[in-house]
Amino acid sequence: MEDEIFDKYCQAGAFAASVIRKGAREIRPGAPYIEVIEFIEDLASSGESGLAFPLNVSLNEDAAHDTASFGDERVFAPGDLVKLDLGVHFDGYIADTAITIDLGNNGLLVDASREALSRAIEKVRPGVTVGEIGAAIQAEIESRGYRPIANLTGHGLGRFVVHRSPSIPNIAIQGGVVLEEGMVFAIEPFATTGSGHVNEKRRVEIFQQISQKPVRLATARKILEAVSGRQGMPFAKRWLPDNKPDIALATLIHAGVVHAFPVLSDIPGSLVSQHEHTVIVTGDHCVVTTA
Ligand code: CO
């Protein structure tokens, strides 16, 4: 990897780490979602940096892909287990990091995903398979009496690309991609008191343009105009200028132009914790850009 690119990944990582630390302090019982989320998104998109995707704020059994909607009236409540998942980029080079904030009494569950992430990072070096990383995550979480979420994975990162090969499983799999020097990816273990599988909820707040096909509907064209600066990175419904975009979005999804990311949840009443770092594989180990 060129030094200049390596430096941009590291800058993005250090910045993401500082933003998520500041953001975490804003999450307390009674704080309105929308204010906290907009505060963190504003911090993250200042100066040279931009958001790689909308700030994900997912509570309790929700593992990923929730964020504030237009006029969201929710407030954080005592007992909530809050996952903050932040992606920023410098010139397209992405840092993806997540932490869990415990407003209740779930410290052991929070520790499980944090320690699993540490075990996974310890394993990273050229020649190791992604299956071995998944095995380390699964073993650590299960040794603590929880389940890893099997159908959520870490993911490779590219310039303006939030999800690409390799996938980094949270469970042991046979073989899989062999890690090589210069690979950039996010590792994101999820630990749960639930089933260890997520399902899609009906709620959808995050979308991504996936093709450039022409569309006739004027309101749909307006949406594509509004997100053209995203360079294919995900956007929030809340960011759109039209505050009733559902029909236009449905049209774009049906036409294969936009992809929807529904909220992903384990079983009702369960609790999910998550930690995530972005790493670059080096000759003998890795650099954690978001540490
Ligand atoms: Co990620």
C-alpha cells in the first residue's frame, strides 16, 4: 500500500476514534436520539472528513442499521444497551468503528464483544484465514456464556466502498479467504443473549444507491440528485430533502437502483453488544486504525 493511502486510512481511523469517544459521552437517559445523532454526525463530517454511512444507533435486541428518522421522538432510557457504529472517510478511505454504551447492568455482555474483538485482532497477520478469526471470536464469546451473531460479519473496505471482500465471520468457518498484507477490513463481533441470528425488521432508515439506471418518477430523480455526492456510500432517509420519500424510495428499490438496509434484530427481549475496529494487515501483524 502506498504511504499516502496508508496515512489517509490512519487519519480517518484516529478521527473516528475521537468522534466516537466524544459521542459516547452524550448518550445518557433522557437524551433525545435525534439531537445526539445529529451532534455526532456533525462532528464526524467536519473539515476534511465525511460520513461513510449514517451513524447507526441500535438498541437492545437491535444489532445494526437503526438511526434516527425525521422528527424522531425517541429518548434514551435507563437500561438501554446502545450500539454506536460510526463510519468516516478521508478522501474516500474509510474507518469503521463501533462501541456499546451500557445504560443498564450489562457489563459482562459488553465485555464479551470487546474481548472477542481483541482476540480477533491478535490473530490478524498474512497467511491466517478469516475462518481462524471467526473461531477466535466465537470461542471468546461462548466462553463468557453468550452467543456470537452468526449472520453478521466484518467486511473489507475500499475507497468509497463500505462493504467488499473479505467477509470476517463471527463464528468458526472452514477456511475462507487467506489474509494478505495491505488488506483493509473491519472486524465486528456481536455478542447476544438471544438466538445468535438476526432478522430484518420492517423499519428501514438507511439506503444506498447501487446502480445508475434512469428513472422517470420526478420525486425519485430528486432523491438521486440529493444523494449524488455520496459516491455510492449509504445515506439516511432523514438526510433527504423531501420528508415523505417512501413512495419514491420504494420505486427506486423496485427498479434496482437503491438498496434498503432494514434494522437487524435478534429475538425480542434479547440484548446484543458490539465492538468494531478497522485494521490494515501489515507484514507480520496489523495496524488498528481506529484504536
Ligand atoms: Co462495519
